[in-house]
Amino acid sequence: MQETIMTEMRSITTAVVRDQGAPFAIEEAKIASPQGGEVLVQIVAVGVCHTDIIVRDQYYPVPLPAVLGHEGAGVVEAVGPGVTAVEPGDHVVLSFASCGVCGPCLTGHPAHCGDFFALNFGGGRKDGSTATCDAHGGALHDHFFGQSSFGSFAMAHERNIVKVAKDAPLELLGPLGCGIQTGAGAVLRALEVPSGASFAAFGSGAVGLSAIMAARVAGATTIIAVDVTPSRLDLAKELGATHVVNSRETDAVEAIREITGGGADFTLESSGRPEVLRQAIDALTIMGTCGIVGAPKLGTEASFDVNMVMVPGKRIMGIVEGDVVPQVFIPELIALHAQGRFPFDRLVKFYDFADINQAVADSESGVTIKPILRLPA
């Protein structure tokens, strides 16, 4: 791996994971000036996502020690050579990284970029270099989802920067860059749920509840939330679900078939559990489509009855980041929120950055649906 360039380094505060499953450690570090195409962002707030947790636990083999965080929002501090989309002082939301030149990127599907794993989970720039080092000069793996925003400053790229209006609620917007756009985009972009359709969300966390709100925006007339936590099911009803199913108490597949008269037109699986994916597939009606957004360990396999997928013409669709173009989709979600039609603020709870491990624990236990960490001014 190339060494981090040690010139014009800025002192920052970061949360570092040094070992598999270890707590996040608040450390002083340094970050370099932006290179070509890069954007240095002072982070105002950053969401905590399930993917941060599973990478801490090495479900995905991101090299350690690393600075994670990928739902950042902040203010542009500096731009590197060639950057034209933003300038210092702009308010921005950070989203995932993509190459911009492969087939999926060129046809409006950057979340399915051919270099997605290398750019988002590689632990540095594509050439192996990093922008961040610890207090002793040791390289810290960064560029996680093109940002590594668990810190007071993050190095992003022009392609994963979304400029937003300065009157938008910046500290609230970070989760739009991943979890919330994943659920909403799955419904509005990938699955294209139409008006009058039936839709069931398996899992009522941040992704599932975002999908439920989006299904309401889309005009779905039967919207079903499936979960095991009564408080989340209650919130789902407030956010647009017409029906809820506690799968700990009721057979979810049978319940959905009864509610819809045969099966749902669309289902979305966000838990990452193979047995729940099987339920989401079985709960489909003829010609129905199941979207997969839940992320288990690499190598996880799931089973389904081949004939019961083939004969009724069911479809199973993998979806990453909602299959959206963030620069187009995130402003749409902000506008819907301003209109009161997408109240994602109902999902969040704010924490001080120093309390990151409590925020993670509350996310894992289900106490908090979407933690957002506020960085010191």
C-alpha cells in the first residue's frame, strides 16, 4: 500500500476501529489536502448504519484499522484540482462512491458500479493510498463508501457529493446518503411500485420504514409492515402502513396472503436473514417482485422453491443503495420531507460524537432506529 502523503496535514478527531468487533475508539488523527477530484468536508453530523456495524465485525473484509461512517453531511472545506460541482462553503450530503465510466454508471445505475466493492470497501483510494493517518503517523484505512465520515473531517469525491440548499436541516440529512435512500429508492426507483399496488416490508428498521413512507408516496393502497418489535410496528402504522404483522406471533406469509387476497405485488427484505428472505419470496402474488436490500455475511446462501418461483413468474431483485442517482434522488427526498410527505425525522435520535458506542449499541438493540452523531462545532 502506498504511504499517505504527509504534507499539509490537518488535525481531526475520528472514531477508529482497530480490531474485529472492537469498540469505536475516539482518536486524534490527521488528514491530507484533497487530491484531484476530491472534496474535503467538515462533518456536521453522520448517521450510524447497519453496514458500519457489520464492517466493524468484519462481515465484509474492509482492512483495519479503519475510519468508517458513510452517512455524512457537512460543509465543503476545500476542493482538489478539477472539482467543479461544489466549492468551499457549500452544504453537502455524502453518499456512496462509483467510478462513473462503467456500463451501470453510464446508464444511471451507479449503485451497481463494476468497481463498487473496491471503491466503497477497499480501505483507501483505488491506487491503495489513504488520506488519513493516526497521531503516530500510521495509515488509517479510509474512503469507506467514498467518505469515512466518522470524524470531524472526511475526504470525499466529487462523484459522491450531493449539494443541498443552505436552509435545509443539514444535521438531519446524512442518513439520506445510504439507509433512507436505500429503502425509499428501492420502492420509487428499483421496484417502481405503482399506484394501487400492494407492498410488504420485511423489517421495520430505518430501511424498511423508509420504504413504507415511500410506498405511501407512490400511492400503494395496501402497505404491510412485518417486524417482531411492537413499537416499530406502531410507528409503521403512523408512517403509512395500512396493516402490520408481528412475525413472532403470526405466520407472516399466511397473514400477507390473507390481507392481499393471495399475495403482495411487491416485497422488500431488509433484515439480511435468509429465512426472512424466503418468507418475502413466498408472500408474493403471481408475477410479484421481491427486492433484496438486507446485507448478511459474504457467502451467505438462501433457498427457495424453484417451481414456486418459476411457475407463478415471481422475480427476485438485488438492490444496492436504492438503485438511485443520489444527486437527483436526495433532493427529491428533501423536498418531500419539506412538504410533510416523507417524515424521516421520526426515525432519528441524536447523540454526541463521543457517545458513538452507545449509539451503536442502541441501534443493535433496536432502542434507536436511526442514530445520528453530532460533531462538535
